[in-house]
Amino acid sequence: MNISVLRLDHRRRRDARITTHVCLTARAFGASEVILSGERDKKLMENVEDVRERWGGSFKISYQKNWDNFIEEWQKNGGEVIHLTMYGTPVQEAVPQIQKSSKDKLVVVGGSRVPTPVYKAADWNVSVTTQPHSEVSSLGVFLHMLMDGKEFELEFEGGKLEVVPSAEGKQIITHEEFDDQKL
Amino acid sequence: MNISVLRLDHRRRRDARITTHVCLTARAFGASEVILSGERDKKLMENVEDVRERWGGSFKISYQKNWDNFIEEWQKNGGEVIHLTMYGTPVQEAVPQIQKSSKDKLVVVGGSRVPTPVYKAADWNVSVTTQPHSEVSSLGVFLHMLMDGKEFELEFEGGKLEVVPSAEGKQIITHEEFDDQKL
């Protein structure tokens, strides 16, 4: 099952860090790409590509001005759309349903105000708890549940850096010479 | 098992939104309190208290200038310390160990540079994937796994607002009159 993430309504000034965390969470938890909408943000896209360069894998980031067309095309091409919102069906009920189909999944992560057409277009509106918290933790927990924990076995090939899990301290393998200021 | 979250090295300007998301994630996923360290941030603390007022429960937020003393006291009082870091023991291996003890847990969430003494003091250094992503998603997924999904059954009593899960659109119960601009 291929998973893409669509981030709506990005605002360059206000959202740079949160959206970066959304992108890196998508990558770490097994999505193959993120599509940004809202304001175009070249620097953010370069930062995410820089992480992929250093840490491996084939995660992609792109920009789409018109998210409504993009969602429509996604569904026309046979893909399904999951909108993460605190108002939706509880994730623990939705995930077993969502897992039944192997169709490509587009996970939509909103900004501050998500327009009604997103709720209407989505195949599932899914809530990760019914409390306000964060699109970053919602996405992480949703993908963890959708992947059934298999994200922990993912290999990110071709990276320059690799963590060796350690009970105490930091251990990193460097696969290539690199500027260690950028770690 | 009581869970507290210690957020290290908060910087008022740069981290306001990320730290707010850390606090709200802690609350939504069953922690009873967050302790902030780094720069004091009255506005952030008020915002988190405001969420508790509106959405219920008894989540607390406080400030500790000296996190090192705080960690030491925590352990002296019989509590255990879990430091979330991408360099630690994989969460899927650590959680079953951590769950064996019902002692109070302090989950430490770092800032940009975590000093070595934190790694040394922690009973567990735990990684949520070995890839760089976000302290917000790390905390969410860690608490979800530690709670075994029981966070979805939590009741947040005394709130003014309550979400009614819905497959399409928004449904909110208002338990009291409130200024709906603040939703």
C-alpha cells in the first residue's frame, strides 16, 4: 500500500517548523511522499530533501497549488483519501476498515481551518483522540497504527548517516564523508 | 501508572508552537502534567491551561529552571525516567520492559541539543524509529504504545466542549456558554 501525505494551507512564516515536522514524520513512518499546498516554500522543501540525502530512502516532496483538483485526481485514479481531524471517526475503529483495501492512500493533514469540501471529499475523516493536540502527533500515531508497527523495520537505503540503537549515548555510522556541522 | 513529561530547553521565540504541541500531545495521550524547562514562557503556560479549561481534565503545567535537580529528585522519590531520543533503544523493545514497573514515569523530551547527563541519568533512552522526525510525534507514538491504546478511552471531565465523533463534518457538544471565537 502506497501512502502519500497532503499538507494543506502551509504558511511560510508561521508553519515552517510544524510543516517540517509533518514532512519528517511522514517519511519516518513509511509515507513515500508529501505534497505541500498553501504557500510555496522552497527552503522547507530543500530542508526535507537534505534530510533524505543524509538519512537515505526515496521520500519525495512536491508542491500543489490546487489541492481540490489534486484530491479529485487522486480519487479518479483509484486512490483513497483519509482526512485527519479531531472531529472524525475514532482511529481505533477506522484503521481496521482502512487496512482492508490495498488502494493507494492519501492522508490529508489540515492547517488551522479546513474547508468543508475536504470533509466531504474524504473517504474517511479520522480522529486520533477527540482532544486538541497536534497534526504532527496525529499523523505519527495514525501511520503507526496503519502500518501496524512495520515502520520500525523500514530500511532507508543510500543514506550517509545511520543510527545504531544504543541504551546510553549516541552511536552513528557514517557511510560517506560529510560535513559534521550539518548532522 | 502516573506519567509526567519534562520538556527541556524551551526557547520562547523559536519553540512556542512545537512546545505547545508537545504539551497538548502529553495531555491528549494520558500524561497528567508537563514540566517546562529552558526559558520561562507565561503565555504558553496560559494557553495550555486555557485548553484544559475548555476541554476538561486535570492536566497541569509548571516550570522548573533546574531540570537536573528535578530529574534527580524524581528518581530519589522512586520514579523512573525515560528519555526520548533517536539514538536510544527501539521503542518496540523498550516499552514491554517499561510496562513491567508501575512506578511513576517521567518522559523527557529534549530540545535541539540534549546534554550528556540526560542520557546518563535516564533509566531508558528510547528511540521512536531511528530516523529524524519530531519530538511531537515521538511523544505521541511513545505514549500510545506505553498506554496500549487506552488513551482513546480517557475521559476529560469538566470541560466546556466535547467532540462527538462523526464520519463527516464537525459535531461539538457545548456544556456551558462560551466565546465561540476561542474554539
